[in-house]
Amino acid sequence: MQGDIIGDFNSIVTEEGFSASLRASCDKSSYIPSLRENHAALYKTVLYMQRPFKILEAGTLYGYSAVLAAEVLKDIHAGGFRIDTVEIDPGNAEIARKNVEAAGFSSCVRVIEGDACEVFSCLEGPYDLIFLDCSKSSYNSIYDDAKRLLRNGGLLMADDVCYHGKLEESENVPHKHRTIVYNLREFLERVSKDGDFAACIDKMDDGMLLAVKKTTTVK
């Protein structure tokens, strides 16, 4: 490895998560990474540790994180895994389907068009891992269904929970951000006080919540 090993480490690690077939077949404008390099590296590492068979994702964008996860699960399981990913924007959902197909994962990655809050309420679990990367105001609304759909021992991950540092600001939060900040604070407070979860926040970049649903319920 050349250059700054600390600075370059996560970019080197995540490079393997870029599907070669996808890069070759898609225009760069239709394959925007929805995860920063650091969080992509973290997600990839967690997937190898957790070895999930069934993943539910809120916030597909153009399919980057879904393809990244599929690359890992293919490496781990060869087959038999499933990823359901929900995208509210019809145009993004269509691009994501094309990207998933180009990467060769159409049979195991399902792109569901719709509002994650509504879609989650209609799904049946259990899922081994649930990854939230949709509208930050939606995390709190999704919480109950995410918990219901997650198996005991499963992992809930939520991206960008620090929201550009605004959650740590006690005052002077711009008006346009107040609803998001309020909802995120309530979401994090619920997770932190929920005895069914063991959780932490990695504050790298814009923050990632990791919460394991305990196999026994704390009374």
C-alpha cells in the first residue's frame, strides 16, 4: 500500500465492494455511492461478522449499498440470501433496478418502490439485518416496525444519525432542520432506553448507529 495508510485504508477496503460488472455497464452518474467510504468499510466489515441471510434496507438511492451487501453475501453464502430495499423516488428506484440487474443480483435483490414507513408496516419478518439510510425524519416513524421485523440477535444500523453535528447543538438549530433534529433525537433516545437493544453510535463521519436486538428481553 502506498501513501497515507490511515487516510487510504477505508478507500482501499471498499474498492473491492464496487462490482466490476456494475462499473463497466453503468454510467457514473447513475451509480452514486450512498455511503461514505468509511461507512461503506464499516458496513462491509459488519456484514462479514454478522453473516446475514436476509437484509431489509430503507433508502436505496441508486442501489450502491444493496449491491455492496450482495457482493459480500455472495462471497459468504454463495446463494440463498435475500435483500429487500425500499426507495421512495420512482426514478431512483428504476435506476437502482437497472444497476442491480447490471451487477447480476436481480434474483436476490428486490427494489420496492414506496415510502419506507408504509412498506415496513406491510412486511413480514424476520430479517437478520435492517439498514436505515432514508429520510432522517423517518427513522423515528420506522422504529416500531423495524424492531418488529428484526429477529432476536439481529442488527439494526442507521446511517447519518449525528446529522452534521446538529444533534449536539443545544441552541440555534436552523428552523429548516429542527423537525429532523427533533425526530432523530427522539429516535436515538428510544433506542438508548429500549432494554431490548444493546447499542452504540460510531461518530466517524456523520455517525452510524449499531443496535443488536437481544435474544432475551430485559424486564
